[in-house]
Amino acid sequence: MAKSLLIISRQAPWNGPSAREALDIALAGGAFDLPLGMVFLDDGVFQLANGQQPAALQQKNLGANLQALPMFGVDALFACGHSLASRGLAAGDLALPVQVLDDAALTGLIAQYDQVVTL
């Protein structure tokens, strides 16, 4: 039986390769039917924001990778409510539907997974 994996993405899409690496791990795991979830925490919630213009920063757009997550079976998508609020984002501002969690629910979610990777 495959162990479950939770990926916690904490970096903004324009702050180095961590955001892309987290998405790549999720897509690869989904392609192999690995039970996994993904949490966007801290500046990682900026990955979910609509209307990004990464070309202005000479970055690649992560939007296509985000949109591919459900197609690869990665349906367990979560965002930290505190992180969203403190960065001025609301559920309507996001490019992908996620379940917004408070701190207690986030702690409970992490405990449900066998392995946790933070990028």
C-alpha cells in the first residue's frame, strides 16, 4: 500500500524554484496514483492568485501546472486561511478551487498524512 504524501508549498512563484518543484512533485505523484495532498501556506498562497504576469519578472507561468493538478488526480488542495487573509487574498481571487483551513484544521490535516514534504 502506498504511503500518503502531503506537499506544503511555502514559496511565492517568483521566489526561486521551490514553487515549481512542489508542483512537479505533486504532478509526478499524481501520475503514479500516489495518495497525496497539497497545501499552500505563507507566501505559497500567491501561487494561487489570478492574473499573474510572470513574464514581467522573466519567470515561467505556473498556471498551467496548477490547472493540471486535478487532471493528475491531485484533488486534495488546501490553503491556509491566515496566509490568504494576511496577504489580501480571498477565495474569489484564486485560480484554483481549494479548501481553506484554519490553523487547527491545518494541524489535523498534517497529522493525517504518512509523509510531509515542505518546499
